[in-house]
Amino acid sequence: MKCTLPALLVSLLLSFNAWAITLQDAKNNALVGEQINGYLAVIKSSAEIDALVTDINAKRLQHYQRIAQKNGLSTASVAKLAAEKAIEAANTGHVYQDKQGVWHTK
């Protein structure tokens, strides 16, 4: 079951797009960034972006908890793996945080 963990994490990261502004739009416009802890951060705040990030992070937490429970891992370790996959999969122009906490644009 552990071999499907990366695929589940990637699908989670790409599946939240029910807002007026989609996650992809927010990433493409550098409004949000991927943190090293597996959660999104607001880069340029607005009510819509703040709400989008809050919603996505809540869903990510629930998903990380489910995956952790299924695989006997901690939620934090699942979130860290998800962060690595999200940063690795980020497109050019997307914002991400490095291990020192410094923000970069890919």
C-alpha cells in the first residue's frame, strides 16, 4: 500500500479547484506557495486567496491523516513527503519554500 502513497499525494495536491480562483490559477499567479510542511501559504493576501488556502489546508490535513493512519506513519511525515512531491512537481513560476524557509520562484 505504501507504493501508492506518492500517487495519492500528487492527486490530492492537484484536485482542489472548486473556488472562483482555482488553486492552479493562484499558483500560476504566485498568490500562494508550497511550504516545506506540506501546506499552502498565502503569498499575496486577499479574502478569496485566504479562504482558498484555509480550505485547501484543512482538506490536506484530513487527507494526510487518512494516509498516515492507513500506512502507520505520522501525519507530519506524510505532509513532509507531500511537500517534497508538490515542490518537485511545481511548474515554472510557482512559489515554494526551501528547507531553510526561504521562498523561491521555480
